[in-house]
Amino acid sequence: MSLTTELSGVQAAQTYLDTVGNNIANVDTTGFKSSTPDFADLYVTAAATPGLGVETGSLAQSFVQGTINQTGNPLDVAINGNGFFQVQTSDGIDYTQDGSFQMNSAGQLTTASGGLVLGYGPTASGSGGAAALQPIQINTASLPASATGTLSINLNLPTGDTPINTTTNPFSIGNAASYNESTSTAVYDSLGTSDTLTTYYTAVSGSGSPPEWQTNWGLTSANGTLIASGTGPTLSFDSSGALVSGSGTIKVSTLPDGAAPLNIALNYTGSTLSDLAFGVNAIQNNGTGSGQFSSVSISANGQVVGQYSNGGTEVLGTIALANFSNPQGLIPISDNLWQASTASGPPLSGVPGSGSLGQLQSSALENSNVDLTSQLVQLIVAQQAYQANTQGINVDQQDFQKLITIQ
């Protein structure tokens, strides 16, 4: 019986050595989680009988988070907190904490081994688990132009400007004496062409106190040719210099490049009249030219955002995370993946940062959580246990040899 007992000890020590060896081998594996073997003693029913040795139970996985290392690669993603990336493989849906992603020839976000990273489409990026999972598709097509439809100008008009008699000196773009101030900004047509819109401001004499300001505009092409011009809204201010009224519409029916007519809602909300110098505080323009795809970024909430040469951005999808009621029940497989099991429970999917799910950190990867120093100490302990049990087998063998010679 002693041989059986010591053999169980050798087998347990070998399991211990194998587990520690696997941990050490994966000390640099991204997202790897170390394991520790669970052992249990063996006894027969008689209370006075010595134990029968040891048996190996399960391998307990440690899901303590590893340190996060900055990589500079925008497609590298680490999970700050709980959760697993969901990956479509030939086996179905697997789970990983290795966020070293890349883009395949079809523009899909994948793991290093080719698994498709799953998430939600662009239109469902805020719906979380209510939306169906699908591969994250990175569309590298150009971003189409968007014609300017609204233009907000916040400026200060100076009280020190001399009012102009607009009856005797009517506004003319070519007559600098017919206006007090001007400013220019780019506007875009439906084809993405950028033209220059110049707005002119005239303090009107005899219009009251404080005086009203007449606005006019002119649209010129890149080569300086005047495309169209017109009269804008009249700006009125109260005695405190706050804007009372001032909004209008700029309409240009014919553009030289054949683009659709421009119809720009113009407003001056927040503009003031004061003793300060003329100045433009802010201009907000909702139009853009066409943009070439330049890069991609991943937000903390999982949104995969395309960046374009025109400064525009577009949400291409949202990476989904999953968590389990019992992560210890996950089955580890190759390629830094786990599979769900009845012990782990079903995956609970959602967007990063929702519920118990952690947030994402882009341009970073989670290191292995293996403590190399601790593993080296455990390696010595496992080796000593192995040697001690093999020594016990040697002693039993010598005793058996003596018994044989006595006969």
C-alpha cells in the first residue's frame, strides 16, 4: 500500500511541476492567467488506517489582472477591470483577455490567430446587449463631404466704431468705407469644395442707441472669384450689449463646380456689443470636405472610431465584452482563449463600462499575471516533493528486496 501512496505523491508533484512550468513558460504571454493545482488527501473508511496518499483535484485559475503595458499601437487594447473579449473562431465563440488585435484583408478586426473580434454595429453602438453580436468591420472608404448647413458666429462688435450712413454710402464689397468690420471662414458644398464666406458688419447711423449693425456676405472661390453675395440679418443689441436678434439664411443657387445649392442657416447667438476691440470668439461650421481614412482609435467605451484626413470621425462599431458568474469554470484552450462551460455559466455581454464590465485602454496590452519569483520558489517546493516521494519508493523497494532474500 505504501508504494501506491508514494506513487500518488509522485504524480501530484509531477502535476505541480507541470503547472508551475506552464506558468513560467507563459510569463510573457499577453493576457495569460496563472494556475495552481488543488490537492486533496485520500483516506479509507477505517479511522485508524493511515492515509492512501494524495489526489489532484482541479487547476484553479487566477484571474487577478496583470500589469498594463503601453505599446503605442492603436489596435492594442487592454481591459481595465472585469471582462473578456468575444472572438468568433472555427469552434464557435471563444473568450480572451489578449487584446493584441489587427486588421485582416477584409477590414475585420481580428486576434493574432485570426479570430474575429465581436461587437455591435455602428447603429447599435449604444444598445449594449440588446443588439446582436457581429464581427467588427473597419471601413477604410473615404468619408463623403457634408455641405455646410448651419454656421454659428460668436463675435464682439466694438462701440468705438463710427456709424455709417448706409443711405449715402450703401454697402459694397469693393468699398471698404461702406462697412466697419469683416471676417472670413470656409464653407463646404455638397461635393466637398471649400469656398470662402466673408461676412461684413456695418454700424448703421440713425438706427438707434445702441446702433443696429447691418450684415452682408460674399462667397468667393479658391481663386478669388466672387460666386455670390447678399444681405444678412440685422444685429440688434440691448443697453447691456447682449444680442437681441440676429439670424438669417444664406442661399446660393448656383455653384461653379455643379454642386447642390447652398442653404446655410446663419446665427450670431452669444455675440456682444462692447468697448472691446472687434474679435471673433468662435465659429461653428457643420460642413466638411471629403476625407481619406487615416487611422483608427478605440475608446474606453469600446467604440472603434475611424479618423479621416479632413478631421472628421466616424464610429465604425463597438467592441463587446462578456463576463461570467464563475470565471473559474472557463476552459483554457490554445491561442490565449477560453471556452465557456456549464460551470462558468453563460456569457453576460455588454459594452465596456456597463454593469460589472471594465473599460478599455487603447494602445496597451495586459501582461501575464505570473509572478516569476513566486513561481521559482514553488518550483523548488514541487521538486523537493517529487524527490521525497521517489526516495520513499526507493526505501520500499529495498524492503521488498530484503523480504525476498529472507525467503
